[in-house]
Amino acid sequence: MGLHAGLGSGVIGVLGWWTPTWLAASGALVVIGVLARAARCAPRGELRLTLRDSAPPTWSWRDGRHDDWRDIDLRCDYLGPWLIGLRGDRRRFWLWPDSADPARLRELRRALLSLG
């Protein structure tokens, strides 16, 4: 969100410098609306992968620390050195380097690679 806010501020600054005030104010409202929508729609919660010996792994999600875990269907469609892309339940999850501590993300990458 900080990166998006910084870029939006840059756009507003350019608009304020080169365009009439009403256009810069309109741009500011649009940028604020986009940032508010992105913050409101961002998934917040915890994701859990459970590996089982003779069965496919299961993914679970909970919205808060005190909520119950519920199983969801996810598949990994991007596995890079910095990002992990998961898709499922009509949602897209990007796991960034600050999504978890490095040791847990390394474990997750190894588990995803072993799944094929």
C-alpha cells in the first residue's frame, strides 16, 4: 500500500504542477478512492498448508486469530524467488517476502515444489 500511495502522490503532484487545480483535485479524489478500495478488498487472515502422507495436501484459511479454520481449494500458479502466487476460491493471493518469516516461506516453497 505504501508503494501505491507513493505513486499516487507522484501522479497528484504532477497534476498539481501541470494542470488546473480542479483537475488535480479530481485526480486526488480518484487516487484516494482507488487506495481505499484496494485496502478494503485486500485479503487479511492466515493461510495454512497441511501436508498428508497418502492424500493430497489441504489448504485452510481463517480471517482472524480467533476464527475457525475452513478448507479452501488453492493451486500455485506462480512460484518465484520473491513472490508466490496462489489462485482459488475466486480470489488471488500474492505472498510477498514480508507475508511470513523467511524460514516459513522457504518451507512453503519446498512443499509447493514437491507437489509438482
